Amino acid sequence: MPAAVTGTRTEDNFTLEDRYLREDGTVCLTGVQALVRLLFDRARHDRRNGRITAAFVSGYEGSPLAGFDLELARRSKLLTPYDVVHRPGLNEELGTTAVMGSQLAGTVGNLRPDGVTGIWYGKSPGLDRASDAFRHANLAGTDPRGGAVALVGDDPVAKSSTVPCASELTLADLAIPIFYPADPQDVLDHGLHAVELSASGVWASMKIVTNVADAAGTAVVRSDWAPPVLTPLGFTKPYTHKPSTHLLGASLAALERSLFTERLPLALEYVRASGVNRIIGGARPGDRIGIITAGKPYLDLQQALHTLGLDEAALERYGIRLLKLGAIHPVDPGIVREFADGLTEIIVVEEKRSFLESAVKEILYGVSGAPTVHGKTAPDGTTLFSQAGELSADSVAAGLGRRLSAPQYGDIEPVTAWRERRRHERVQLPLLGATRTPYFCSGCPHNSSTKVPEGSLVGAGIGCHTMAVFMEPDQVGTVTGLTQMGGEGAQWIGMAPFTDHKHFVQNIGDGTFMHSGSLAVRAAVAAGINITYKLLYNSAVAMTGGQDAVGALPVDRVAQLLLIESAAKVIITTEDPERLRKARTPRRVEVRHRDELMHSQEELAATPGVTVLIHDQECAAEKRRKRRRGKMETPAAKVVINERVCEGCGDCGVKSNCLSVQPVETEFGRKTRIDQSSCNVDYSCLAGDCPSFMTVVPSGRKPKQQETAGLFAEALPEPERRVKNEDFTVRITGVGGTGVVTWRRSSPSPPWSTESRSVPSTRPGSPRRAAPWSRTSRSPRPSWNRPRSWPTRSATSTWPATRWSEPTHSIWRRRTRTVRSRWCRPPRRPPAR
């Protein structure tokens, strides 16, 4: 084994890499990190047994597994020693086919490693899209020297998805066994079993919900893991599958027969022998009630039982037993029948549809003396556990409390006490601050790219475009809603013949375009409809971690591709037209400054057929990350507003659509201020027709460091304890695409230069641009009609101690004499951020 990945770690030389390198002991890691460690654990297991195996990983990023490929990239130095090859898929179905290929490598020649383990990752909608590819791959089967596992991310309440996600029914229909881990420990344990099971010739899968992928915890790792020893199943000889994609005639029939008569029975036998299904505390003779659950709902159940006052002793006293299923398909009939023996009723706790409940009922149907089974509904038809949304410990406690209070079970005192206490002592806690509607980051290209001419009918797009649904129609047009990824604009094919609207605008991102959206453009051309695709080229799959779009092409080649696909007209808008004009942009494609975005849309709307506007502007969140990491230069100029000159009209906020342009109450009335902490230095606020703006360049001089007295922990008093150690919850909120982050200020911000400057006649980086207050500006003067949040004043600001140039001040005097009343209309009071 390579020296880089060998050796035993001790507590004295602990490093963060131990979550991947430590072979025995306790490690701390998240669910996503556990999935990455799984690759290394499998390789270590094989090498301890004298086999040098490899792993092939492919798929498509999507929450809650959006960080999986990013973590693989961060640990690239570990991938090579363990022979892990990561090839992101252009989309989910192509990633599935690539993993299928890893299982066929040994059938076409000498296999260099001793075996290849294939790993596919994606979210539940991606599984839906790739279901045909999975059906082919699972029928073809896996190589017994390797195996294949699908990591499927489920988003039960659509926190970062267009629709709520649950994958078990799809996976079961594809005849793929399903493991459902509850925490990082389960991810490691079940993952090794999933790989080993898949060597029987059938794919395996792991259902990873958001709370498991994002959760962090400790896990015990050990180097002596070994798969279970399987008992014979009555075959005349041990079955070894040979993967094949000869899906025709007799070969196809043989593959289908082997799947259901040999491979799946072997998989079920592995599940039985693995011990991933456990009766917690064993089956006691006097038990009356059984509760079955799996995965994340198991942790909710544990918390619910604690809430109800049912500890281990109380469960035994009142005759309640628990079954935790690690594998939810196929469900082992043996352990279900053993669990059900002697019970009066079984309660199944699961999210979404009654998947486990149906399986348990099927297993117990016809069994003499079988208990009744309830899950989604009680015997009287009322709801116990909702099919919609996500289960929580409170909702599980409420459902269990109702069912355990049934007259036939007598008085279960802790439950009775809880129900009475809950009814009489319920406490309503206020929200921590007001709710805030999701919105684009400061400097986000969507702030300008989503604007459309008045009266436009618009289709939202997958990605940050989605937030246009929350915005006012006078800003982003009449938004019709969303389609699945890759269907953008195709809804207009069915709408156009039956509506008075003659034109449609469809937002689409560069990542979606490469994934599958290019087919939608081709379909629109074939249908002969009038539509403008607004393709935002922001160079990142921003909502899933900022990955590069797989298969991404330069802007000029994208434009050329669209012309080849028979687009009637293509226009590129960008903040740096000269850069693209120097590239090999096709002659038929016009390159314009991004300030001409609205005019360009009007021109495209008047052009019959399929037209495309490519808006070239990098993601603001990615720019911010690059600047913090020193990979991109941070512009020195800062934009500030003289509040004495500002009229509070909000024109700058309307032009920029930026969250960093915020209202503030001053002694002179409501004014506007730039929140420097959130500003991404986009300078789009300078488009407002206002002389109160200044660009200020810090002097660069470091502030004098003052010596401070030493401060020691012993000198600090103990903080006053306000809550009990075992009874409090901490909620941490995040804003924007950056999520919840840790912020550490390494050095004081440089002071503003004492030599303040007035706004120049050109914007930095845009030499041909007129001053924002120029009389030649074609932009109207709209009112400030978008909510803002309240900023905090920067401690380094020297306002109002600034010096104004006479030309700027003169322009301000002229404007104040011709101001219109509607300009001074105050904005609506914004919600707190």
C-alpha cells in the first residue's frame, strides 16, 4: 500500500485528514465526507485481502449530494493512491451509462486492476431522468470482482429542489436493493455492505436524505471489517454473474430470469446475513406494540420517544419493541415475522408514501395471528404520519402519542402525562427575526439578466433563475413557472397555438444548457415557435457548490453552436465586449455591452423564430470566493453615497436590483447607503441617475497598531448560564448562495482615503460608458418598488467629512430644481435581513 495512505494515527498527531486516513478508532465527519471515505475503506479492505481494486465515480451534482464531487476534488491527492477515478457526467443518465461501462471493462480484455467498483451519485430527480439507463445497467448486471452502487440524494421538502424527492419507489421498480442510513456511522457501515452486496450481480443503492448528507457526527472505524458468510440457497452450484449488454433474444430472457431468480435472492440473503436490520433490545415475550422505521426517521423516533417519556425501561414495561431496518428493499421477511411474533399492532414510521408499510403488510398477509399494521393512517382513517413534507421528532411524537393512547393499551402514563402537558403547557416561541424572501446575491448577474421588457411572458429556469418566481411581474415579467431540467421553453410549444401572446422568453443557465437544455432549444426550432432563450453564462453551477459546468464551451463556441442549430439571431451581452470581440466570435453574432440588455431583448422579440441572448457575466458568489482565496484581484474602488445629497428616490436600487443598496433612516430623512460588507463590487448601482454617488479608493496605509494589555482566560468571569445543558437548541441561519459560513476578521479594514473623489465620468472596467447622471441616458426613472433591508453603518466610513467636486455639486443643484414628485415616493418598508 502506498506510504501516503498507510500508518496508524494516534490521538497525539491528530489531523483533519484522519477522517479519511485513520483505520481504527473514532473520526468526526459529515455524511458527504463519509461517502468519500467509503471509497478508501473499500480499497483498504480489498488490499488487506490481497486484491488491488479500483473505483470509478460518475454522476451529476445536486443537493443534498452537491458537495460529494467537490469533496472528491479537495481530496484529489488521496484518489490516486487508492486508484479512484472521478469523471463527472454531462448529465445523470450518461453518468449511469459510464458506471455501467466500468462493470463491462472485464469482459473485453485483460482487466488491469483486480476489480472495479462503480459509484453513481445524483439526486432523486436525476434518478428519474436516468431510470432507463439504470434499468439497462441493472439488467446487464455487475462484475463480481467489483460491483456498482447508486448514491441517491433525497430532498423531502424541496429545500433545494423544484419538487419534493423520494427515491425508494423508483429504485424498487428498477429492482435495485436499497440501504437507508441514518447518520455518518450508518453511511460507512451500510456503504461497505452495499458494495459487497452488489458483487452478487445486481446494483445496490443508498438513499441519502438532506439531514443525513449535511449532518456531522462521530463514527467508529475499524480495520477488521469482513462481509458476512452466506448460506447456500439451493442452487446446484454457486452463482457467479457475468455482466452483459447483449439485450436481445435469448440473452435478454436469460438476464431477466437471472435477475429475479438468482441475483435478487442472493441480495436478499446478503441483507439477512449482514445484520443491518436490528430488533432494538430484542423481542420480549410480553410485548404488544411494535414500531418499525429506517434511516433518518429512526432518529426522529428516538427523539419522539424521549419527548414522550418512554425510555428503555418504559418501553419494556409497556410492551413496546422497535425494529430498525438498514435495508428497506427488499425487506427481509424473516426479521419482520420474528419482530411481529406476539404483537397486537405494528406502527410503521416513514416519510412520504407508505413504502415500508406496504412491504410489511405483504409479508404478514395470511400469517396466522398477525398483528394489524398502521402507518399513514389510524384505524379510524385519520392521519398519523403525513405523506406530505418531512417528518420531524414533534410530528412523530404527535402521531405515536395518539396511537399509544388507544383504549386497548390502557393507560401508558408517560404518554398520558405528555398529552396533558402539551395541551396545557404549550409555549409559542417567536421567530428569530422576520422571514426573508430568497433573493439574488449582491452583484449577481441575475439582478440584470432576469429583467425583461414590459408585458413579457417568461419561463423560469432551473438554478438561481428560479427566484424570479418570487419577484414582481413589472421587474421580471409574467413568470409561468418551472419545468424539469432540460425542458426549458418546451412548454411554449404547447401554449403558443392557444394564447394571444406571440412571444415567450425562457431563462436558462449554461450548466442546464450543457446538461440537456440544448435539446429544448433544438425542439423549439423544430416546432417553429417564437421564443427568446436568455442563456446566462455565469461559468458556475452556482446553486450546488460552484462547480464548473461539465462539457462547458467558451461563449463564442456556444454562440456558434446555436447558429448551427438554426437560431434566427444570437446576441451576446457582456461587461467587457472587447474581450469577446477579440475572440473568434461568429460574424452573425453581435457583441454588446450589458447595459444594452433591454434593447437587445426588444430586438430579439421582434425577430421571428428562435432567438438567443447570451448574457456573459460570472457568478458573484464565485467571484467573492476567488477574491478571498487570492485567485482574483479585488477592485480597489468602493462606491459610497453622500446621504446629504441623496434624495432617497431609490433609482439606484431599481437599476442595480442589488441587495447591498439599502435604505437607512437619517436625521435628514430616509436615504440610501451601500452595505460594504455584502457588496461584491459589481458597480451596477452606478447606473442610477444620481450625483450622490462617489467612488472611493482606500489609501492603502495600514492603521497604527496599538499595544493592548494581555487578556487571559483566568481573568474572565464565568458566563451566566441561562439554559440547561440538556435543553436548548441553537439555530444558525445563512444568507445567499454562500450558506452558513464562519467569518474571521484577520486584520482591520483599511481606512478610507482622506482624499475622497467624486464619481468619474466612466465606470471602472467600462471605458466607453457615460456617467450615471448623463443626460443621454436612455433609462427611465422608475420608482423604488422593491423591498430593502436595513444596513449597519461602517465604522471606517468618514462621511460626511468628504470633499465634493464643484461639477458634481452643480449637477445636484440643477436636478433638485427639476425633480418629479414620483421620484420622491418612499420605498416600502423592507423585512429585516
